[in-house]
Amino acid sequence: MAGTLLPWPMVRQGDKEHPVVTLQYLLRARGRTVTVDGIFGPLTEAAVREWQRQKGLGADGIAGPNTWRSLIIEVRKGDQGNAVRGVQEEFRFRDLSGDPGRGLQVDGDFGPRTDAAVRAFQTAIHADVPSMAVDGVVGPMTWQALVSGMLSF
């Protein structure tokens, strides 16, 4: 839909792949011990519930809009860690080349290639959502566009 971002996804136990991997990286970035395996199982649900309780959110174990907003960490060029891996995973999800060597590597280092991918993504979203800044910073709007699956096929 032109002019608006897709809504934050509702992710719950039993879900697999995108955006579960990103959720797991964000939980790890927030100090939770979860395995990044793309499977929203009991341990991921427990980590989500623990996070929700800590943040005063309804502890239902479902990652919805409020949980996503509380988990995201603004990242930019020069940053490192699991939040950056979450951003990079979003670009791996969008890579349809079938060649793992061609796409962005999930290495946790927000370097020039990650910066270029973020800026290209922001530019594409900006065409429909003019309020999307093209600044290379993965803040709330960019996170929402990524996690919601915008520009994925």
C-alpha cells in the first residue's frame, strides 16, 4: 500500500524462518540466551515472555508490535553485534540469488556493504513512503519495513 509501512508481524510459537531469526538475534542483543535457529520454540517463547515482563508488556509470548518496538536497537555504520546480525539476516532473506556467497554476510559488522544495502532499501521504501529517511541508520521505521517483509518476494 502506497504511503504506509506494512504492520509489525505477529510471531508466535510454531512459526519458522522469517522473521523468527531476526527476533532471535534481537533477543540475543538484549541479553537473552536463545539459539538462532529460525524456530520459534518453547525457549524463544520463554525469552519473549521474560522480555515482555521486564518491559511491563502483556507477557503472552507473542512478538507483536509493542514487543518488536521494545526490542529494536538503532544501528548504523560502525556498529557490531547481534542487532546488526538481525539487519543482515533481513537482507539475506531478500537475496533470491541462491548463491550464499553473493549476498550480504551475516557477520555482525555494520560495514560498507551493510550500509549500502540499508541505503538502497531505504531509497526503495522512500519511493512509496516519503517519510522514510535515506540515512543508513536502521531506526524504528527501517526496522518495521524490514521485519514486516517489505520488498521481499
